[in-house]
Amino acid sequence: MAIAANVPGTDVLVEATDVCVHYGSTVALAPTSFRLTRGSAVALVGSNGSGKTTLLSTVAGLVKPTAGSITVKGTVAMVTQSPDHHRWVPLTVDEVLRMGRYHARGLMGRLRASDRAIIADAADVLEVRHLRRRPFGELSGGQQQRVLVAQALAAQPDILLLDEPVTGLDLPSQLRILEVIDELADNGQCVVFSTHHLAEARRVDRVLLMAGCVLADGGPEQVLVPALLAEAFGGRLLRDDGTSILVDDHGHDHGEPHAPELVPHHGLHQHVHQHGADPEHHGDGG
């Protein structure tokens, strides 16, 4: 295992080579290689236990590879899945947002006027300025998630990692967060987010399809095709007017339910990147 601090090339922020993660005897991520660059929005698509959360946590430095190497350049902020367990947080929205600046500055010193301006800008971007005096724990799930994304933006990271950022949220919160992902990439940052839903993944220009490792890596038109999706999801897909929608394993709907239709397995001849071994599918929460 090796974790380095710098990587050659000004546009490459993360380079992973044959990264593997085990939790005891459980394989959470089979040998996986990928690069992340500035000015990109990347969707991680896969079922529960496919390695999405493990990959994000490894980039964030929260999980150390068992084997292989990962090189990270620049700063990283991660927003994890946040269901109702945030209800107890005894802080105001403004205090939660300030934590993003303290994180960026290493909890050193008082906030300056420039810090307060950055916090205000982040609140505006996620449309939560009017909530700053409210207790965080009293907000709706969508409002809380927008505040947490704003907190991450206040840290001004080079790499923003979002673990299923819109699952179960109200439609306005979903749309705003997805729009912010596009805006950040346009501004030169790197955003990586996990999702079960093809409509979300098709908004970006790069998809990593996960099945215990990176099964395919490329544009949505290359990766989000029936043969690869059937391999990654065991053939369980839904169809909506000719556009495939993934089964939501969490039970949250992003639209009206549709009748299921099995997509047959056609092999892996359309892979953009191929890996020799069949990955083991073990639960990592993502």
C-alpha cells in the first residue's frame, strides 16, 4: 500500500493504481485503477455493496487501501449519506456552515471577513442563506443536505465527494444539488458522486460503473448500456419510455413507479475498461 501527496500533471488530482480494500476477510473493493481530473463531474453507478462508498472513502483518506496505491493532490471534502441521524445536532445552520471554514483552516484562529464571505457565498449557492439562524436539527432532509453541501463548499476543496447526495430528497433540493455539481465542474473543481439512478448519471460526462471494482469507465453513452448495466445490477432494471432507470435499493423514489422489465445479459464486449477477475460483491453500504 502507498499513499502519496503529489502527482505529476497539473490536471490530475487523483491517481489510483490497483487499489484494493479488505475489511477483514471481506473484499470491499477489488483491484481498481482510475484517474480523477480538474474540471470534471464523475458519477459512480452501482448497486448496494458494489464499492461506491468504499471508493469515495479511499479518495477521502478515510479508508486505507489494503493493496495498490492512491495518489491525491489538493484538498478533499466529503458529504456522506445523511438520513435522520442528523436530527440531534445542537447547532444552528450558521454554526454548521462555519465548520467548513474551520476544516479548511485546520481549526486555527478566528474566522476572518474573507471566511465569512466564503460562507455567505456557499449559503447562496445552495440557497440556504435564509436558514442560517435556524436550528440545523429542525430542518427538513432536503434542507439539511443542502446545508451540508454548502458546508463542504465553504472548505473550497479541489475534490468534492458526495455519497448519494440526492437520494430521498424533495425535488427542488435534488435539482439544486445536481445543478451545483455541474457548476463546480465548469469552474475547474472535481466532483464525484454516487447514485443508483441513470437520469442523474447521464447529466455528467463521465461514469464509473461499479461492481466490486470499476467495471467500466467512460462517457454515459458508452457505459450506461443494457449489457453493462445488466452485468452490474444482475439484470434487474426498470424501463421508462425507452430510458433505463435503475432499481432504487434504498426504497426511495425519484419519480413514479414503473413496471419492471428484465434486461437480458449480453456479455461484456462493450467494456471501456476490463478487469480480469470477477469481483466479489460484499456490502460496504454503497
